[in-house]
Amino acid sequence: MTWAISLFSGCGGCSLGLSQGGFSVSLAAELDEDACQTYGANVGAVSLWQTDLRTVHPKDILKRVGAGEIPLVVGGPPCQGFSSAGAKDWTDPRNSLLKKYVDLVVALRPVWFVMENVEGLLTSNDGFFITEAIAQFLRAGYWVKAKKIYMEKYGLPQRRKRVIVVGNLERCDFDFPEETHAEADTGTLFGSGTPLLSILDAIGDMGTPVENGDVSFSSLPRNEFQIGLRRRDNGPVTLHNVKKVNATTANRIRHLKQGSTMKDLPEELQHASFTRRAYRRVMDGTPTEKRGGAPSGLKRLVGTDPSLTITSASPSEFVHPTEDRLLTLRECARIQGFPDGFTFSGSWSSVATQIGNAIPPAFMKLLAEHINGLAMWKAKEPSIGKWLGIDATKSTGVSPALARMLSELEEKTNAYV
């Protein structure tokens, strides 16, 4: 079995997908204590290394995995340092985790690498950080392809956009796997494709949650997605618990229709921030469309559509499509593709963060299988970098911010085409 290294491994979503896709994870590096506890309980503690990667030297990693060629490195460096404005400085400490991931890949020279990040990476600082990262990989000799992935089109029951960069030293003309699912109203040359999975396709079998304790599902799974994530022994499931809310929030939830947010509520139920922002727009004369709206806060999901993106805030904001309550942590985990038997350690907010930050296992499995089918697992040296291109949007139009990024990227990759 081919082995891999997982950097910024979080609670184990990436490693779970890698193992399902035919890889053994020989090293998983993560700093957060709760995420490490979760990882150890579900994926295994043998390969786990709790460490701050900012302080790690490539030699430290090589000592742990042994000498020889590293087949694959995967990582999703946290993105909290990115901003939409500011100096374009690759050494800016606020972006140290992205830089560290790139530096480690360049130093370790795995035959293949995968980097995952939020879609904001495409346009933060006019795309400086992604273009600089790609330029570093190309200078190191990698053949590099990038794409904004719409994960609902790969079978995930949520609209989740992520930027994935893949590189290899095999001179492989890599492209991403074909999408497996399509919007109901978009056909293909050979048919309509498999419809997108909805939120109720994902959680419709889970039943009403309880206030405390574990639950055992009484209904049978209704589709392949549910079957794949159910406990094989039909044992009890954790975290399917109702989050308590105050009377005002409960009243707001009852008034929300599917697809509605806080701004759709009667004025007396809207949050005070709406009034403050509206007043501020009038006072400074700035048009509403240029100021952005008030935070949407609570939002009731549409049962026949994929969920909105699961983040750490989702269990506090996403209202169940047909029940007057917030989604449970277990429902959020299910929408992310975690098996029902996957247990989480830490406080409620810590678990919400672990779930929201994870690379969905099912997508990682699909990508791992795709790479495994192409790779020979032998670098060709000396390797000269080649830019294989970027699929940055599914739209025919391009925003000014994205256009600036694409222009800068073209300039930096011209020598490698």
C-alpha cells in the first residue's frame, strides 16, 4: 500500500479519506489538542504527531518517516491570516502556515502533493498568495494543476467551494477527476447525470434528536449515502443533541421558511444590527449594494437542495429544513461525510470547529483513488516545472478580483507553460 503524510491533519477527515482511497498515513501532524484526541480515537494514534508545524524542520519529518522518496504529502494549511488588502509579502508572519506548507513540500520533494484551501485564497491580496505558492512549486520542478472545486458536484450534500492544488514530479499531465453529480436542470451530452444530493438525502433518516445522551436510529437508511455512513452494528450515535436556544431565537426559528434568513423576518424579530447598519448607510450616503448586508445569522435550509457550506458556525446558524430547531453536531458531521461512528473530543464549540474545518473524507477518497490510478510513484529527475493551468470558476463571467489574480498568475507561470 502506498503511504502518505498529512500535514495540518485536523480531526482526521483527510486521513480517513486517504485510507479509504488506498493509502496508509505514515505521519499526521496537527497542533490542536482536541483534534489530536479525535484523530487518535478514530484514525489511530500511532502515526499522530502533535506539533506546531511552524517550528518543524524537514529533517524532523524525515526522521519520523525514514529515508527514501515520499510518495504523497497532503495538507490544508489554516487560512486565518489571509486578507483582502495589505502588503504583498510572502514572508508576512500572518501567512506563515501557508508558506510553511509550501516550504515543507519543496524541501521534502514528495512525488505528489495536494494542497487544499478556502476559495478566498484565489482573490486575497489580488491572488498574491496562491500565485506565489504555485510559482514556488513550479520552480521546484513540479507539474502543477489548480482548480476551484464545487464539492456538491462530487457527491457531497453541501455547497462547498474549495481550492485544490495538485503537483507531481513524474511529468504527469494531471487533471482532476470528472464531476459525478449535476444540478437537476443542467444536462450533459449523454444525459442529465446524477442529481446533486440534498440535505435531506444526507440526514433524512436520522430522526428527531434528543436533549442529552446518545441515540439509536429507528428508521432504515433510504439511500446509498446514508447506508455508507450508518454504523454497521446499529449502535448508539453521539452528538445528535438539540442545542438549547433562548425564547427570542426559538421564535425567530419558527418564523423562518425554507430558504429564508434573518432579513426575511418581521422587523420586530430582526437583530438590532440590522437597524444599526441601515442607519449607518443612510448617514454616510453609501449605497446599500456597496456596503454589504447585515450578517444573515439564522437561516433555514432548503430540504431539496444541498446544505450551505458547513463551517464552525453552522450548528449555531443553520435551521433544519422541516423541524423548528438548529442542526445538531452529528447532522453537520454527516453532511461533511463523517461516518456516524466517528467520535469527537472536546467542547461543543471545539467539535463544531473540527467538523467545519475538515477536508470531507469522501472527496479526499475520490481524489486519492484518482491520483493512485495515474501515479507511478517515481520522480523523474531532473524535473522541470510545468504549469498545467487553473479552473478558477464555473461562470462565464470573471469578477475584477479574480481577473487580477488570473493576470498575475499568467505572468508568473508564463515561463512554465
